[in-house]
Amino acid sequence: MGGVGRRATYTDRARASVRNLIAVDAGDIMTPDLSFSKAEAELAFDALNVMKLDAVTPGEADFVFGLPFLQMLASRLTMPVVAANLVDPATGERIFAAYTVRTLAGGLRVGITGVIDEGIKFPTYIDASGFSVLGAEETLRKLLPELERETDFLILLSHMGLERSTALAKRLGGFDLVVVGHGKPVLKKLERQGAAIMLATGGEGQYLGRVDLSLSASGEIVEGSMRLVPLEDAIEVHPGVKDLFTQYGLELTEKERDKKR
């Protein structure tokens, strides 16, 4: 089960059938496994372009080859990398975007921001002198007034694990949807923390989380449903992902092979 190839196919099909689709990733696109190569890392990020995501927040695993390499990969993406609390320690400037706004058909403005847990452990062997992680809650409290002015519906990509993301959503308010990364968290049904719907899809790319919402003109949730979509082998691997493996001269992984019965 799983793999970016099946995720790309499912996302394409959903985009064709849904009027307004927002597709995001809450980080750990790479892996700290010692066998993981730079070519595999590049392929993984190029696959995000095949999926045509709207935003991504990096996790600590995405720093396995250092910040400059991650910045190079981010520069090749067709979607913004959002990390509101990741800054240059020398200048205090954000390394990636604080947030992005997408205006949907009908005029609804959807804002997407992201944070990394300030207590998270990055790979010990990388040079971490080029970045600092500010307190996520403090950062978001300062940013929320601007976000609420600029948007009608707010999504937080929280690379903080389920427990800390849940606590953050309760204390802050302001967010309509919180997508959780880090630690393979999973929620199997629609859950709310305050006003926010929580989404967590587990690890290893086996599932995709789908939330279907009907919204009022002002961005209020009228009704909604959530489900985990198992990326089973009945879903074809996207040809664009197969092409990437060919371009990089890499063998298809177990998850990217078509094994339909």
C-alpha cells in the first residue's frame, strides 16, 4: 500500500471531480534512513510537483542533507514552502514563507501556514547553525491577526505531532483545519479541537486524508466529513512518478510498482 505514485493518481482524480481542491503536506517527505540518497530526496520533492500541491511544511527529516540542499529543492517546487517559525539566526528573517493564500472559485480566500515543533530533534550530523526554530505558539499568536485579515478560512500545517498540535489548536483558536505531521499520528474520524477540524493520516505514505467541506460565503463550515483513503494497489501509479524514477535512474520501490491482481 501507499507511495507517492498512487497519491498523485488519487489527487489527480479528486481534482477532476471537486470544484475547489486544496492539497497539502505536513512534512517528513525525506527519511533519515542511512540508505536514503540525495537522488531519492530530489525525486521525492519532484513528485510533489506531479501532485500539484498547494503548500508544504518541512519536517526535521527533510533537513537530512542540510538546509542549503533543502532550500535548493524548495526553489524547484511549484508550490510554496511555509514555515512561519523557521528563521535565519543572524537576521531574524524567515527562511521560507510565513503563509500563502489561495483564492477559490467564488472568492473564498484560503490561507495556509505551517510551523515546526521548536523542541524537535534535527539530525545531529547536519550543520544547524543556519536556522533557528522559534516558539510555534508565540509565532502564530503574532501572525494570526494578519492571517485573519487576509483570509476567510485558515489551514495550519503543524509538524508537531498529534498531542502538541491538539493542545495548540485548543489554546489558539483561529484555525479551521489543522493538518498534523511528525510521529506517524493518525485520526480515523472527524475530530474537532475548538473550532478546528484535525487531520492526521499516519506514516509511511499508506493513507491520504480527505476532508470534504461545505462552506458559507464567509468561510464558516456548514457541514463536513473526513476519511482516511487507503492507497491500495488497485490505484494505478501515476505515469509522471514512474518517469521520475526513470529520469533519476532509480529502481521502482515496492510502493511504486503496479501489483494489481
